[in-house]
Amino acid sequence: MKQMSFLRRIRDSRLFWPLVAWIVILIFNAIFEPSFFKLGILKDPVYGNHLYGNLIDIFNNGAPLILVSIGMTLVIATGGIDLSVGAVIAISAAMGTVLINPALGQKLISNEILTRNATNTPLPIIILADVAAGTLCGLWNGLLVSRARIQPMVATLILMVAGRGVAQLITGGQIMTIYYTPYFWFGNGYILGLPVSIYIVALVFILVWLLVRKTAIGLFIESVGTNARATYYSGINEQNVKLLAYVVCGICGAIAGLIFSSYVHSADGNNNGLYYELDAILAVVMGGTLMSGGRFSIFASVIGAVVIWTFTVTVYTLGVPANALLAAKAVLVLVVILLYSDYTRRLINRLFERRGSRHGTAN
């Protein structure tokens, strides 16, 4: 009985299904595409020697998605949703690009930037402006949800629609290419052979984890998501809890935009962060956080994001056209929904209980 109880706790863990999904995808690659796991050392004259391979690309290219999934976890745990994270990525990328351009977006970046890495704005100011833009977006969403009492889907849909227009206004409607080499370090640089983006994600994860697990804020978020009215009558300001969750989500989106634009060397208001809100929601749901709010696991959401990006890299490795990726993701979404349904959980528990009872009878 103790063994059955232990196995059931493992199956009910938020980490169980994301890890199972990740292992299944890795086993698939091991059978059909063994070169998927190939790692090598690239001698780069600019960034030095560093590791390269599909496994490195998963964490490097997936860093923006992991970041927005961390922020989305807090929002969904309060019973809300943020459909604007993709637009926040675009706004953050546009803000950084415009500050790099001495003409502040009024014309294309000049050859002076290309040849001398010159800019009128110091790099720390560019980073602060990126983060400030995302913070303001999160604050806007949080005020609409917590103070104006607008439904989260409607409130964040406003910025989702308008945000890309804001990004294009910032850049003057241009797809702006970046030639400022120090800015590239965030998306293309390496420390001890590993991408800088991995260290940024690790730092953000640790800070948010300390915030929600080493303070009472995590309990407040779960309480608001479980029953906001009861939380209010318990003396907790549920408005400020929701506001904080949306602000953190905005900051995560801004940092994701910084890494994204640094990696692709450009800012495109139409395409930067496109569909990231859907992938982030899927990652959080895959991590076991209910859309109705309540208990959550940031680490499980991170694993969910890694699963999505591993799936994406696998599809590309197999030679599936990029325009078919959305259809492939739809299959992944369907499988996740079925696995997390109450019927599937009851069926799996029933099968394990029957198997356990048979072993007990045999003994």
C-alpha cells in the first residue's frame, strides 16, 4: 500500500507529465535521429570557444519562451491570463532598437553604427528602457484587471492588439536591423562555453522562485487563484497580488524581448514574439497549473516550455516545413489536454490500482 501511495504521489506531481513528455520526445530522437544529441565545440573568433548542438539550441533559442512562461505562471495562478506577452516582447525589442539608433527610429541605422558600434545611448540605459517598457505594460494590464475589474482575457487582449501597433510606432513602421555588437552579447554571447541566455533565465528563475517560495507572496497568489473573495475577507489585498503578478509577467516579457532582438539582430513589430502567448499558456498548463488558478509550480512550467521547444527543434530536424509547425503543435496541445483530463487521470489510477491489487493477491 505504501508503494502504491508513493507511485500515486509521483503521478499526481506537476513535474510528472512534463518530464514524461520530454523523455518521450528525446527517446524518439534517439531512435529516429541520433545526430540530434551531437555536441561539439565551435571556435568562434568573436565569442570564444563554446558548445553547439541541438540541445544547446533548445535552451538558447527557447530562453524567451521560458521567461514568459515563468511570468505567465504567476498570472494564471491568480486565475487570470495574459494574452499580450508576445506584444510586450515586440515593444521591448523596438524600444532597445530605437535607443541604439542615434536617429531614435526616424531613419534606418546608419553605417556609423555598422562600422564603429557607435550609439548615443549607453548599453545600461538601453537595458533599463527595455525592462521599463515591459514593466509599464504589465502595470497597465494589472491595473485594468485589479482596479478596473475588467476580465483578464479582455484586458490583455487590448494590449495584444494594440501592442504591435505601439511597437511599429516606436520604430517608425520599419523592420530595424541592429549592428551594435555589445547588444548581441545577450542573445549570442557565451560564458564558460554556455549561452548567456541560459544564465539570464537561471537568474530570473531563482529570483522569482525566492519571491514566491521564500516569502508569503506565493501563498497569497495561490489563495487569490483559489478564492479571491475569501482572500479579500482574510485581510489580504487581492488587488495588489494580481497587480504584482502582471508586473512580473511584463518584466519577464521585456527580458525575453531583449534576448530575442539581440539574437535575431533586429526588431520587427509584426513578428517579434508572434504566438509566444499561446506557447507560454501551453507550457504553464503542461506544468500542471490550472487555468482556474490556485497551486502552481514554476519549475514545472519551465519544463513545459523546454518540452515545447524540444518538440519544435525535433520537427525542424525531421525536415517538416515551418508552415506545418502550427499543425504539429496542435497535436501536442490535444495530447496534453487529454493527459490532464480528469477521465484520463482516473483511468490511469484505476489501472495502477488494479495492477497493485493483483500483485498483492499473488503475494
